[in-house]
Amino acid sequence: MISGLEVDDLHKSYGAHPVLAGLSLTVPEGSLTAILGPSGSGKTTLLRVIAGFERADRGRVAIAGTVVEDGQCHLPPEDRHLGYVPQEGALFPHLTAAKNVGFGVPRARRRAGVVEGLLELVGMAGMGRRYPHQLSGGQQQRVALARALAVEPGLVLLDEPFSSLDPTLRASVRADVGAILRRAGTTALLVTHDQDEALSWADHVAVIDEGRIGQFGTPQGLYARPGDLTLARFLGEANVVAGVADGDRVRTDLGTLPADWAGGPPGAGGAAVVLVRPEQLALVEPGTDGVLTGEITEYQYFGHDAVARIRPDRPCGPGGGADPLVVRVPGGIVLRPGARTGVVAVGKVRAWAGEGTAEQGSTSG
Amino acid sequence: MQLGRGLLTAPAAGEAPAPAAAGVAARRARRPPGLLVGAVAVAVVLLLPLAFLALEAVDDGWSSVGPLVFRHLTGTLLWDTVSLAVVVTACCAVLGTLAAYFVERTDLPGRRAWAVLVVVPVGIPDFAVAFGWKSLFGGIGGFWGAALVMTLAVYPLVYLPVAASLRNADPGQEEASRSLGVGRLATFWRVTLGQARLAVLGGCVLVALVLLSEYGAFEILGYRTFTTEIFTEAQVGFDAPAACGLSLVLVVLGLLVLSGEGASRGRGRASRTGPMAARVAQPHRLGRAVVPVVGGFGVLVVTALGVPVGAIVYWLFRTTTSTLPAAASVASAAAHTAAYSAGAGLLATAGALPVAILSVRHPGRLAMVLERSSYLVLAVPGVVIALAFTYASERYAAGFLYQTAWLLIVAYAVMFFPLALVAVRASVARAPVGLEEVGRSLGRSRLAVLRQVTLPLIAPGLAAAFCLVFLEAVTELTATLMLIPTNAETLATQFWAFESNISYHQAAPYAAVMVAIAAVPSYVLGRWFDRLPASAGAVAR
């Protein structure tokens, strides 16, 4: 099978400052992939190199099997057959929605009603005569997407296209765009710094860090089985506790749990560092035999759920760290700071062999 | 696999552009060669007059140029020109700044009307102001006569940028100053003027440059400067080496003035933190000062606007049917003027396009040098540009283009190129580069994107550039007199011919048409420039 996008050992520096340092990435055809990384990690540069707006210093890029960039050749952007949806949509202000969509379409196909079909696909049927300033932010993004799809691209690039929308609109536009791209069967690459966006939207998430792909996988895989604690914290809140290996399982103060060992389990009795997500913790009545107890120090209510922080009675973090445990509870449960509770973990946890340090246990991340 | 510390810097909600993005503009795909060739060609044409002067000096050798430069006449002209420039610039600085302050920051009665009336003179050619005074008060002349007339003719060049800067300045700074215990007058001096300092300096540079290049007004008033002397040597005495020698000194003076503007910009900027406040400054109360201030505005408007307009109207009504120039003559002169000016507008705008795109989209040392060198034209008076083109055509091109409309159009385009560049550059800078990238990614070539995306986006800027050059060319006198094609007549040359014969009533209709064409649109454009960034507006004249 041909890959939708293949990037191999890509290098790019601005002066002495390397932005892409040997980045490699393979995106399966027809899938939605998110490039996730903080500012300055090089994700926008990666997108601009793929689009052909910038030239790589070294490395290879192939779109749908066609090499568009390597040491010798640099295909200009207009010959790469990709759709590009920039931040803020960037519709041509002097053209109507229909003219925007038809910008890259040859005249014969425009006559055949391609533009109307695309406007309908993005739910904008009948709005072709409007100018961009007459459209809402979400509508502009839909038109921008239709414009990108109009050239029948082998790959659609989305550069943080939802960040300029207001939060209430963002989730729904994002879901719609994802659905439209899936229906069109297009390979798409989304650049974002928002982990919720990456996890909820994409089939695959590639985490970019210091100019390389740090980890690539499904959202579920990355969240449940991150390569290391730094990535674990980047993707969501994390409790880190000390454990002792016991075959496939790991013994912790929160109970003995099935473990997913990174790099294989250590021998029985070996020390371990264990990742427990807040939603893997449950509160129980204190006083049950062997259950870790502690005091509720903080309670934040979010409606759909709530988050409590618990100071454990005995330190349970790696290296004797005594950081509070973060617990996610259903919104219906009302907790009082100062009350006492027991805490247990449920489900499979990610574990690493080793003693760990108190700093690793710190939940501020 | 170990992820670096980069991930630990938790992403903020509104991610700032990555550091890489700062370098993006500079490192975008390489410069298209066509653009570069175009920009270099424009710069070469612009620098032709300067190059010709240098060539002339080198050609004749120092032994013949030296005595022409260092003679008693040069010293006299230097004193007369510089002393007048200093006095008029100082007067304009005070008059323009005060007028701007009273209109923008006080409760002056009728502010809006005054704001219009004090700006309109910018559209009246300086020689028309001089004509008004001379034809009504025949005795005016000499140093103080010239100083008075020129101050009244050019003070809007200070008023416009200062008013814009006061309007856009943050009133919070003045309030902060007062709250820190600084009095009202001290606050005006230290904060209000501090905010407008760059605008005042920019306006003064423009005033000084105008004074160096003015011909018509001084000729009417009988005041001799470098420019009038160069004109006389070239047109009456046909003494090319003498004219070139004086031109060298004049260009050096112009470059000195222009460098003053660059130096002033280096020292700090009038800046504000945060977004542009929608808040309007609380106007200062004039109190009992309102009577002298309103009186002052009355005198200013009567002398700067009333006298030239009144004189034209007066002579129009004094015209009897027997002395009235044929309407056909006025129409034909107007047609020539419009055609030449439109040609210059098109040429200058077309030339500004590659320079502006190069400097905005592909910044770098070369782009900067090309852009800066095109602003050097500001320091070269029209008389020198006309002189250089005339002699260059005669000496090196066997009279190619000499006394054709083409040479006049090219000279206009060169003289007013900086105006076109400011307008085009501002509009290119405001057109988002992202749109061009989207266009490219949709399968359009660079040229197609230029035609279908960039040009429509910057069309208002192109139109403004055309209008600016057109309006300046309509009222241009010096180069027109020197380069006018044989047998052709423009409004300016006809006006001049009759004025020189003291046939004021015959000159008046031509002046009236010129003022009508130039004054009203100039005012509209002036408002348009108010909305440009201060640095761009400072170069605009």
C-alpha cells in the first residue's frame, strides 16, 4: 500500500538554530494524523516544508508515492497537488465563497458543478455568493476546507485551523471537518498544540519534540502507553507512584494492578515507576483493610466531572515522594476539603523498571 | 526513547508563532529572478540623475569643476538658500505643531472645519500662493517675503503628520504624567510633544527638501536660490558645466537634510504598549485663550488659503472677454497636463510594484539597498533631475527622447517615485502572505497568483499611488518648463508664460483649473495617509 505521506530524515535550520533535526514520519493513506507539539517544536516548519513554501536543507518528502522534495528536486507548491488550510482560513477577501472554492479548479470541471458539490459537502450549499466577511468564522473554515478539497489533493494540510474559533464553536467545527475528510477519504495532516484536539480528532498522533517525532501511535495507545513520563504528562494529568514488580503485575500502595511494562518487566521484586491516570483512581470509604488513606485537600467541580487532590497519609511516590494524588470523580459526587477518604486504583497501568526519583512523582506538569 | 525538555514547557492556549516563524519571512522560497531584475532596473533609472552628475564632474575633471563650485556666487547662494530654509522650517515646525495641537487636543470651537481649512493649502502649488501674494500686493519680495509665502505654502507638511500622530497617541501617557505631579505645560512639553517628536522631525525634513527644490515661487518673488540659479544657467545661459556644478552642491545639501531624518529615527520611537486604544483623549480646555487661538486660525486661513484663492478669483472676474484666453486653449492645456500626469502615475506605480514586493516579501540586504536608494530621489530637486535627463539625452544618446513627452513622463515618474513606493509598499505589507501561499498550493503559478490574488488585494494602494503621483505632476512647474515637448502646452507652462508677462488675468484661469484638479483630491488622500503607520506617512509628501 502507498503511504499518504512519507517524510524521511528531514533537516531544516534557521541560521545556527536547527528546527527540524532528522525528522521521519509515515502517514497511512486515507488516515487523519495530528502533529502535536508545543510552540517552537518545529511543527509549523514541517508543514511548510511539506507544502513547498520552504525548502528543506536535507531529507526526502513523498506525497502519495511521488517524491516532491529531496536533495536535488524541489517541486514548487503549485505542482504538489495538496490542499492547504491555513490558520484563520485565509479566504481570498475579494472573491465570493464559490470563487474561492473554484480558485484551483480548471474551468471545465467548474462548469460541471464541482464547486456546488463541494459547498454542499461542507454544508454550505446556497451560500456560494457570499463574500468571506459575510460568513462566520466556522463557515469560513468550511469554505477553506472545500477550497482545499477542490483540487482533489493527495494530502490535506491543516495548520491549526481551529485555534482562531471561539471555544464553543471549535469542537463542533473540528468534528465536522474530520467527518468531511473521512467521507472524502483524504489523507490529512493537522498541526496543533492542543492535546485534546489531537486525541479527539486524529486516527494517529505524532508527537514532535526538538525537531523529531518523539512518538507515533493511536490516541488511545499514546495516552495509555506513553514512551516516557514527560510524554505521559504532556498528554494529560498523571499520577506517578512507586511499585514493585510481581510477574506481569505491579504492587503499589494503591493496590496490585495488571501492568503494561515499557521495555519488558524487570525480575520479580524489582523496583518500578507506575503511571496512574486520574480516572484510574477511585475513592472508597476509609478504614478498609490495606487501602491507602488520605485527606482531601482540594476539590474542583467541572460539571461533567470533578477533580480532587488527596494528600496520602504515607508517601507513595517514587523515591519517597509525597505529592498529592489527582483523582477524577463523576460530577455527581460532592466532596468536602478536609474530609478523609481511601484511594484505590483500577485497570491496567503503564510501568517502567527502575527506582525513579521524587521529582518524577511530581504532578505539576 | 527520551523526549526532551521541550515538551515540559506546557503549551499555552493561544500559541504564539513559533520562533521559527520569525525567520519565515526572510527564508521563504528564493527570490524570483524577474522580480529582482525589475527592481534593479527601477533603481538604476532612479539613480540615473545622480550618476549623471557624478559622471559629469569626473569627466570635466576637478580643475574645471572646482572653480565652478568654490566661487563667490556659490557662497552667496548657499547663505541665501540655507538661511531661508532654516527660518521657514522653524516657522513651519512651530505653526504646524501648534495648529495640530489646537485642532486635535483642545476644545477649539469648530475643530472639524478648521481641520479641513488648514489642510487644503497642501494641494495649492507653492507658485500659486506666491502668485496670489505678488499679484495682490506687488511689493512683496526679498528674504522675509519669501519666508512668509513659503511658510504659508508648506506648513501643512508639518501639520499633517503631527496631527496624525497626536490623534493616534495614547492619551493615557498624558494622564499618567499629570498624575505623577507634572503640570499641564510641562506635560505638553515633555509628553505630548515627545509623542509627536518623530512626526515633527519628519515634517521638517519634507519642508526643507521642498525649499531646496522650489523654483516657481522664488522666481515670482524675485528671490535667488540654488534652484533658481541652476534653472537660469541651464535655460537662459545654456551653461551646462555651471549648472552641473551648482547641482552637485544642491544635491549634497539635499542628502544632508535627508540623512537628518534617518538619524532622528534611530533614537527611540513613539511607541505604545497594548492594542490601539479606542479611547479618545479628553480635550484640553482653552478657557480664555480661545479668543487669540481662534483669531490666529482666522489669520492663518485667510493668508494661506484666502489670499491665493482670492487672487485667482479676483483676476478671473477682472478678465474681460477680449483678454480671456480661448476656452479651447485651457482645455487643450488641461488635456496635455492630464495625459502627462497619468503617464507618470502609471509608470511610477508600475515601477514601485517590484521594489515594494521585493522589500516586503523577500527582505534582505539587497532589497533594503534597492529600497533605500529609491528614497534618495527625495534629495534630488526636480530641476536637477530635468537637467540630468536633458544633458544625458543630448550627450550620450544623440538627443534620444529629448523634447518628447516620454522624457517628461519619465522625469515626473522619477521625481515622484517615493510617493508611489510608500503607497504600494504599505498595501503590499497589509496583504497577507498566507493568501499567496494558498494560491500557490492550489496549483497556480507565481505569476498567476500575482495577477489573481496579490494585485486585487493591493489595488487600493496602487490607485492611491497613481493618484499621488498624478496630483503632484499636475502642479509640477520646474521640470515641466525644462522638458516640455516642442509645441506642447500644459496648464503649468501656460500659467507661467502669462504670469511672466504680468498678464495675471490671463494666467488666473490656468491656475484655477490646476488648483481645482489638485486641491480637493489632495485633501482626500491626506486623510487616507493619516491611517498609514507613522513611518510610512513621514516619507509621504
